[in-house]
Amino acid sequence: MQVILAQPRGFCAGVTRAIDVVEQALQIFGPPVYVLHEIVHNQHVVNDLRAKGAVFTESLAKIPAGAVTIFSAHGVSDQRVKEARERGLKVIDATCPLVAKVHVQAQKYEHDGYELIIVGHPGHPEVEGTRGRIRGPVHVISEPEEVAALQVRDPEKVAYVTQTTLSVDDTVRVIAALKQRFPGIRGPETKDICYATQNRQNAVRELAKGADVIVVVGARNSSNTNRLREVGEQAGVRSYLVQDANELQRAWFKPEDRVGVTAGASTPEALVSAVLAKLGEWGNAEVHKLAGPEEHVKFMPPPELSASAAKARG
């Protein structure tokens, strides 16, 4: 068995920053530190942070007044920000800077009088956070077929933004349908799709050129991870999503298979290593690393965390 390891894969800069925020907050303030939503979509990461003293919740009302509270990498609505302020919570905002950029862009379109369309998955925390930053009407669509049913106030004053973790190919099709229906629509092409999402999808396309089967390691509730499996399937290669090595099934592989392995942007490398080890047990696997771009993006910590760290140092 030959194993081809995608490059890049795994943690992106936004995920690394978000996890670091929780760990640094625990060091500065001590446990418990409260986190609204999963800090990133990976249960192994969440469980590790929970063991260190992080408390994850879906409701600000369950957080004690005045407690240290971290907003997840997916971003939150204005209403959540207001609610946290009213409860006197010490908020540290771990929203990915690329998601925050989408918030700013959406608000600018609204300020300029445009009705907003979000290309994304309804109910996803990132989409709900972006929707909650807009006071006017917001439409959320994920398929080209939904464009025809849109009812807007003025077809000449429509704009869109996109969820950062979508499939690039699918997003291009939705944008094309929007432009056909609303020729004057404003929007960023696919630039809202983050660099890490694009790089990992491109890596899967490269894997598909030489792989008989692709394994994507990551959480089932992770949008970018699900898109990686879909990209593999769309390229005509059998593709499976596993949360860890325990979910691998030997029946998926033949001894002569070339197996491509990658991981979502919120997947720890240790989970990838465990998958490689299991494949090695089954097929004396030779691992070859695929050529791909090196990622050197780093995001600064939230200013409120930096200020607290400086204060703690005296």
C-alpha cells in the first residue's frame, strides 16, 4: 500500500490562534474559562481544552456574571456581544480575522444601501454570526437553484458575501447564478473563502490525480472538512471522512491501493499520525508527502488578551 500525504493539511492560522487564546486565558486567569460554542469544530480539541479547565456552552445565560468568556473562531452576532456586555462578562474575542473581515464587508454593503445575500450553510455558526451583524434583511443560500426564488427590494441594490469554509467550485456556481439573475450585484468573487480552505481543497485535487481512495481526517460538524471529502468525491475518487483512526474500516482498502490522506483545518496532526499508523499496520504503507505550498500566515492574539497578559506580567 502506498500512502500519499497532502500538503498543506490540518490546522490553519485561525484555528491555531483560537486554541492558543483558550490556553493562554487559562494560564492568565486560571480555570474555569468559559467558551461560547466549540472553539473550533473538533471534539478532540474541545475535550483536551475541557480537561484543562475550559467550559463550553451554547448559552451566555449559563455563564456566571463577570466570568472570562471567549467567543469561538466562527464569530458571533451583535446580539451576543450586547448580551455579554450586559452580563458584565470579560470577553475575549477569538473570531478568526478572516471571518471578522467578512463581517466588516457585509456591514459596509448594508451601510451603502445594499440588501445582503450570504452564500453559506443556514444554521452554521459562522453564517449565523455574520447574519447577526446585519440589521436589515439577509438571505442565506447554498445552491444555485435557490437564486431564482430570492425576493429582494431592489434588484439593482444587491450584494453578497460568502462563508469562509465553502467548496470553491460550489461557490463559483452560486455566484454565477447570482450574477445572471442580478447583473449589477456586488461581491468579492471567491475571495471570502479563506486561504487555508482553498489550499486544502487544491491539495485534495492533487491527491485525486494519483490516489485510488482518499481519507479525510476531521470532525463531521466541520464545514471545511466535509468540503474536502466532497472535493475528492467530485474528482471521481472514493473518499471517506473519519474523526480518528478508530473509524477506519479495512474493507475500504485493497493491498495495491494508493491512499491519499488529508485533514481539515481544525484537525490536530496527532490524529493524522494515528491514521497513518493504522494504515501502516494493514498494508506496510510507504508514506510519500505531496508537494504543496508552505503556509506561514500568523494572526496576532486578540487585543484584550494581550492587554491582560501584559497586566499579569506586571
